[in-house]
Amino acid sequence: MSHIVKTILVAIDPTPASQSAFEQALRLAVSMRARLVAVAVTPQYEGNMHRWKIADANEQFSLPFKQCLQEAEKRADVSGQTVRTVHKVGVPSDEIVALAEEEGAGLLIMGSPKRSYVERVLLGRTAAKVIGHSPCDVLMVPDGAEVNFSRILVGIDGSKYSMEAGQHALDLALTYGGEVHALTVIDIPLNRSLLYKVLDEARRKCSTYLQTVADQGAKLGVSVVAAIREGSPYEGIVKYGEEKDMQLIVLGSFGHTAFARILMGSVVERVATLSALPILVVKKLGQNGVRNLV
């Protein structure tokens, strides 16, 4: 496996989704023989606690976060594993990303709570910020989901970021004995496709990108299923994942993208919002054994 992860950082909090993510982090740390670090961040309160006569406000706010770290240590010990726990106070996304950089993490894992669409859009901004600024791959684990690499769906759009995601999906399938479904979703207005034959040209280009992934899979001995769909990219990816019983979605992203670009409708953020599957966002890396993009 050319994609080597030496350190896994898992962000946890008192929510059930976070606890579920920690269990998956434990499993992956064992299979990847990686060091595991767990961080819990108490959101910094900027109001005036003295007005409410709460003398130890910071300690009270931090208590459940410290407790979930203690619980993580116990669960790791029962599993025969070791975990380093870190407690921080501040802006969660900033603290998580900063620690990932400090620890030289190759994979950052976060839980994704089961909420309504609106709730996930409004309350998932920490995750969006982490995805945007993380120096390493980010794995989003929905509440109760299990990470499995037997059937991997990877989104391919021809960009070098998506092609890197395709290579990483192949690496995972090779290591864990899985198969890869490479999917391109063409989003072209019907009037343009009819008037200018844009759709035909898009299909030709997409076929080339998908064939590249399939050829690389053949060299590695990994089964690759290539597919082209039409419509909204994020809806197409989510629907395909449901129809084909995929177990993991792999998507490419920019290196250190601005949060605004993530929040303003990127495919990554929307798929993470709508899908019930674990989602691995592959970032442009240059450390921790992960190859650079050319």
C-alpha cells in the first residue's frame, strides 16, 4: 500500500456519532498499524459568565469533553490498544486542524451525526472547515456506520485531485481485497447538450478519465467498474452509492481550501451532508509517507 498512514487523529465529543467514530478509529489504527491520537475541543465561550454567577464556567463546559476522552482511554485499553488523548479549548475546527499538523497525522476521523438536512447544513460547519483546511485525508463516519473497504465508490471528474482520489481508492482496494466503482457524473444543461453536442464530447473525455483508473486497476489486480451518469454530481454520487450498495465514498479535494469554497456548494460538502456512507476526502499531501501530486 503506497499510501502510508503513521498517525490517525480522531476528533471526539460527547455525541453518540463521535463515540461511533472512535470505535472505527480504533479498528483502523489496528489494521494500519498506526498511532492513535484522540482530541476533544471545548468550544470557547466568549460571553460574561460572571453575570450568571458561574465561577467555574470553563471547567463545567470542559467536563463532558474531558469525560469522553477518559472513556476513550478505557475503551482503547479494553481493546488492547493505546491512545494519546488531548483536550483543547477554542474554536473546534481550528484546534483540530492545528493538532493534525502538530502530530503529522495522515488521517483525520470525525463523526457525522444523524440529523435532518437543514440541521446538518447549519451544524456541520465545523466538519466543513476541517475538510477545507485539514493537512491530511479526512474520514467522515456517520452515526452507527462501519468503515469497510470491500466496495469503494470514487468520484472522478478528470481533475488531478479526483485522479489522486482514484489512485487512493485503488490502493485501499488492493490492501483490503475490495473492488472500486469509478463514477463520473456529467452536469450539462439539456439545451447546451442538444445545440452544441457538448454531452457527446463530455462523455468522450469522461470515458478517457475512467479508462485511466480502470487500466491502473488492471495493473494492480483490482476490479474496477466504470460508470457515467448525468445530472447533479453530488446527487448522482449519493444515489449511485445507495443503488449499488457501496460501503465507502472516496472524493478528491484541494490542499488547504478556503472554507468559503467548501461551504458554497462543493460536491464534497454536499455529499457529506446527504450520504449515509462513510466518506473519505483525499487531500494533497507531502508528508507522513503520502505521495505528492505531480
